Amino acid sequence: QVQLVESGGGLAQPGGSLRLSCATRGVVYQVFTMNWYREAQGKQRELVASIESDGRAKYVDSVKGRFTISIDNDKRTVDLQMDGLKVEDTAIYYCNVKGHNTGSNYWGQGTQVTVSS
């Protein structure tokens, strides 16, 4: 059974950094795409970053050069390093994994990130 548990959210000042971590259980990285989404108040949930088991990563334009997604195989986590935070990064961030060919789609419970001075 797949389980995803996010941690690391909180309050940061503009220009600051936070690191989100998604502890994964039951996820075989080779057959899933690992994603971080976010949902700001009043807006649709958007894909922020995704990564494959071979390290190939993609980012939404608004976070390119500021956010880095990575897999820690030893800890079994998918992490999102967020630097140069902006007020508009404020949102609930969700960890997600999607099966390549199975239609499987799993979500974590979300973690709040607030960027404010």
C-alpha cells in the first residue's frame, strides 16, 4: 500500500528557504513519476515539479532556478528545496506519485507553506 507523508512546511520570509520532504512507503520509484503540487487559496492546484527515478526533473516556469526536486533513495524521500521564496509561493504543497502505465495516483495530506514578511 502506498503512503505519502509530507513534512517541512512552515513560515518563511521573502527570499528565504524551506525544504519539504515526502516520506514514501510502498513506492517503487522506477514505475512512478514523483511530483510536488501546490494549491494557493482561490486557485487551482498546479504541478510545481516532477522527477523520474533516473533524476530527470521538470519545473513550472515560475519556480525554475529557485526550487530543486530530488530523490533520497536511502531515506526513501522525495524532497523539494525551495530557495528565493516569494509571497506568491504561499500555498498548501502536496506530494503526489503517478504510475507510468497503471493509472495509479496517490496523494499526501499536504503541508502549508507561508511566505510573508
